[in-house]
Amino acid sequence: MVDKQYTANRLAVVIRDEFNTIAWMTSALVFFALLLSYGRIELALITFIPMAISWVWILGIMGLFGIPFNIVNIILSTFIFGLGDDYSIFTMDGLLQEYKTGSQHLPSFKSSIFFSAITTILGLGVLIFAEHPSLKSIALIAVIGILCVVITSQVLIPFLFNFLITNRVNKNKRPPWTLWSWSKSMFSFVYFAFGALVLTVIGTILIRLNPFNKEKGKKIYHWLLSKCTWSVLHVMGNTKKVTINEHKEDFKKPAVIISNHQSFLDILMSTSMHPNVVLLTNQWVYNSPVFGQVVKMADYYPVAEGAEEGIDHLRDRAAHGYSIVVYPEGTRSQDNHIKRFHKGAFYLAQELNLDIIPAIIHGTAYCMSKGDFLLKDGSMTMKILPRIKAGDTSWGEGYAARTKSISKYFKAEYGKLAAAIETPAYYREQLIYQYIYKGPVLEWYMRIKTRMERNYEDFHRMLPERGDIMDIGCGYGFMSYMLHFLAPERNILGVDYDEEKIAVAQHCYIRNGQVQFRAADITQSDLPEKDAFVLLDVLHYLQPEQQASLVRRCMDKLRPGGVIIIRDGDADLKQKHRGTKLTELFSTKLLGFNKTAAHPLSFFSSATLRQTVESHGGTVERIDQTKFTSNVVFIIRNA
């Protein structure tokens, strides 16, 4: 004989005992599915954490109201958890579509979620009127659970997504947070704060409590401060630090060191430069709760009190062998452009009869922008220029004249340094930030595509650095943005047949009035006059007569001295052409990145293109640098 009651009770006990294990396994599987779908752990966490919170809420409310956790409620809770998964995924998909293309699908998703929640609550909540306690508990669990999952999916997920991603991008034009960037930033800040705390303790002992030689204690303290800031810069493993000191400046003779100011990191760069330096700081740095005591014990001077008031203090520091670091701009610039130099630094140099050492800082504005906590990958460079002697009148008579001439010299040298550093590889991470959180396939396509194109360095060299450029077949805008990064005076118009690609390109946060995108059929659209036209891997999507027509139209609209850049498969290269056809098979048929019309692809020969151009009064230069494909670059100019 089988005791049915005993069997049912035993089954309930077994399920209750194994519920935690089942819940953990289910949660792990759901998180893995989210990670696989979104391709980024940040999106998986933003979606999953509210689910977990809703589950905790449900269990807590059940305990608060004394609702028994029996087999029926376990099954119902699992059902509600599944609904919460759906609601969270729908909400995240709506947020991602809006972030990717600007399309407003989220309101319709929210409406669907609310209707689903209401109908579920009404369908199960009616059991509250039942006499049987088990049925009442089902109703309570349904109402409580559905309310919890709706609140978390409709409130917590948008809050986290907007806080970490959308608000930074839309309001501040800053890169979105990633888990890796947040971890690096937090580690660096904690390391810096700990170092400041240790220096505060050491400084108190060496300087404030030292009854003997305080000046020697200050020398030791400055040495420790310099080494500490050096270690803070180098513990940031994601940034590269470079010091250029071609004239072997040793700072043994005190001077006024002038630097541009772009970021809080400039202070670390300046203090790590040499132990025997004191800085002119603003009130925020001087009164900081984290490192305020450090700068006070290091004899840094708050510039808000006026340089004239600090002459005696600074003269004393210079007499003890300290150089004075001044940021003549007065405050950090919002970008990498150097603002007007104030005269205070040059007045100090004149009054104290000190040389001036220009020290250019580059890259800190990007690595940690003004007012931002995010530490981005990049390189930080300090270039120390030759000393300008105190009595050198070639820079002008008096500090006012020297301010103008040295400022002009400083900005010119900064421009040379920036031109040498800001290569396409330098801007690669900035380009990547435009396309993260826009789908794993698009992000990795962008990474692979730009690396294969060498970040479009060759095309940057071929094109003018100022003027109007039309990128025909721009796709998602990878090259358009890179060309703009490298030469901000370029006005770029990207055109593509695929409206979705244009929507993605148009919705990148870095876009400004100099980079525009338009969806159009180039065979039917009028071309504006431009200084350059670029057609990369475009012509083979057109038929031969359309190819010739488009080339002639571009030549007709090309301004004097302009250039047309065409890259496409050369059908004359029989062996290499197989590789080109294979890549097109992947991009059009398998991955679906490129749309094709009803007609098949049509590759032209270099002889055909040359005949078309020369018959229209132009010249063609052919560049073949490929190894595995037939993609050849043609440079066309009007004769």
C-alpha cells in the first residue's frame, strides 16, 4: 500500500530542500543565455541583477506576510521568475534599439509588458476570493510577484542603463562605462587615495612633528611624493607613459615650469617629473579631503590667493632648490585645445629672476577628461623643451611680451607633438566606443574590419586634411569618423543605400555638424560638389553602365585639385579575385552585412575603369598592395 499523503508531503520536502540548488542552476543558465545574446557582460548584469532583486523581494514579502513556501507556490514562483525574465529582456531590447539607432520602440514594449502584467494579475488574482487557503496564497504570490518583476524591469533596468550608458553619452558626450573601465578606474582611485593617506601620515611625522631639521624632512617628503605619483601613473596598466627630454634637463637649477592643463592627471605628471617641484594649485585641490593635506605639507600654493601675495613664499622655496610648476591657462580645458595663457607665471619668473622651462603634456585630456572619473586606455606624453633664460630678451621685454611669444611657441610645439602622436591607432579606442552596446556582431565586425583596414591610415594620407569629402557606401560610418578624428577640418558626408546602417552611423555620440550621414540610392541621387569622393568596395554592387555613370558624375562634381579614391576588386587579377569573391560571399550571403539588389555582383577590370576615366578627361593612378584579394586602389584626378 502507498500512503498518498505521505508521498505528497515527502515530495514537497524534497522539492523545498533542492529548491536552492535548482534556483542557482536556473539563474546561472539564464545569465549565460543573456551573456551569449548581448555579447557584453555589462548588459547581462544590467538585465540579470533586477531579476535577482525581484526574486529576493518576492521571497522577503512571502516571509513578511507568512505565506507558506509549499510546492504550489514554488511552481508559481518559478513561473513568475520566467515572466520577469521576459519583461527584463523586452525592456533591455527596447533600450538597446534606442541607443543603437534612436528608434523609439521602448514605449510599445512597455505597453505590452503592462498589459501582460495586468491580465496575469486579473487572471490569478481573482483566486483571492476563494475559500481554500492554498488558492488564496496562489493569488497573493501572483499579485506580489508580478508587481515585483514589473517594477524591477520598468524602473531598475532603465535606471541602470541610463546611468551607466545613455546619460553619459547623450548629456556629456562621454564614452559609456564598461565593467573593465570601471574596474581600472576604481583600482587606480583606491590606490591613489591609499597613497595620499600614507603620505599624510608620513608628512605629519617628517614635517609637522619633526623638531629637528624640517627642511630636510621636506626634501624626503617631496622625494616620496614624487615616487608615489610616479607609481600611481604606472599602476594604470591601461595607459602608456612617455617622457621626452631631448635636452637632458635635470632641474638642478630652479625654474618656473609652465605646462598646459587638460586633466587631473597633469598634476601627477608634474609631481612625478622631479622631486624638487612645488605647484600653484586651485582651491579645489588645496582643500581636497583626499589629498589636501598632502599638497599643504608639500608647500604647494593656492593660486586663488594671488601670485603677488605668494612671492615671498615662492622665493623661499626657489632658494631651497625647488622649481615652481604653473599652469598658465588657469584651469583645465574641456578638450585638447590650449587656451589663452595668463601672465602670472611669467610675472613670477620675472620677479624671482628664474628661467622658464616649457613642459608640454599630451594625452591626459583623453585618458581622464575634465569632470570625469572614467580612466580610458591611451598614452600620456610629457615633452620638456629647452630652458628659456631669464635674461633672454629675444622672447620680449617684460613679462607681458614674453607671455605672448612663449605662448605662441608653446602652442606651435604642442601642435607638432600632437601631429606625431595622433595617428589612426591613437584614435582607435575612441572609434570603438562609438559602437559598443550596439550588438555583439556589429561590435566585433567593427573591430575586425578597422584592424584589417589598418584604421584607414592609407586613405587618410591620400585625402586632403581640409575640405568637403563624400564617403559613398559609408556603411556604419567607420571610416567617416576616423577621417574626422584625424583631421577635424574635414566636412564629411556619408551616403549608403542601407537605411539601418545610416541610422547606426547617425546615432554615434561623437557626431557633430562636420560629420553627416544620409540614406540614398547613389545611382538616383544628385551629387554635390566636393573636394574628394571615396568609393570603397562599392562599384561591384552596380551594373557596368551604372559604374561608368557614377565615376563620370563624381568627376564632374570634383572641385579643382580634388581627388577620387576608388577601391574595388580588379577582375583582371584572376587568381586573387577568388579571395575577393569569397569575402563578398560572407558579407552579403552568410553574415548579411551588405545588401544587394536583384542583380548579381559585377566586378570591373582596371582597363575598363582607366578607359572610362581617360575618355572623360581624367587620370588614373593604380595602387596594388593586396596579397590575398584583388582589391586595388585607384586614385582619379581631373586633368
